[in-house]
Amino acid sequence: MGVRPGDLAPGPVCRRWAVMGKLPEIASKGGKYRHSEFIEFVLDQYVHEGVQELDEEKLTPSLRLRYNNAIADAVRELGPSELIRRLFTGFQDDLYNG
């Protein structure tokens, strides 16, 4: 059985170490530079705010925060909404199970 989200890195320092250990692998799968940039933003939110930042319900708030409430800018830079959702959820497998 792999690591579950609730098991991973309870405090900010532990989360930072967990991310740092996986970042090169996760970033290399990010595709376009903008994809990697968004993934790194989400990971930074995870480190500072906690595992709840990785819930799918946080995708839209994360996009709004990163792109100053301009979802259209996020779509222009990252691609269609389904691709953005796959970016948001896809790297988490590497973070938890990698």
C-alpha cells in the first residue's frame, strides 16, 4: 500500500522536505514551462497551507489565486480545463507514491 495524502508530511517543514525530494521528478513530467510553473505554485501552497490544498475542490481557487482571478488567463497559458485538471491531479501520484 502506498502513502495516502493524510499520511504525508504533517507540518510545513516536513512537507517542504517531501516536495524537495520529489520536485525534479514531478517538474520533469510537467511538460510545458507554464505547466511546471503552475505545479510548483500548487506545491508551494501545499507546503505553506497543508494537504487540503491538493483537494480537487481547491483547483479553481488555486487558479484564481495564481492568475489574479482571471481563469481565462489560466486556460490560455495551461490549456483546456480537462488538461488543467489532469495537471493538478497527475503530479500528486508522484508526490504520494513516487
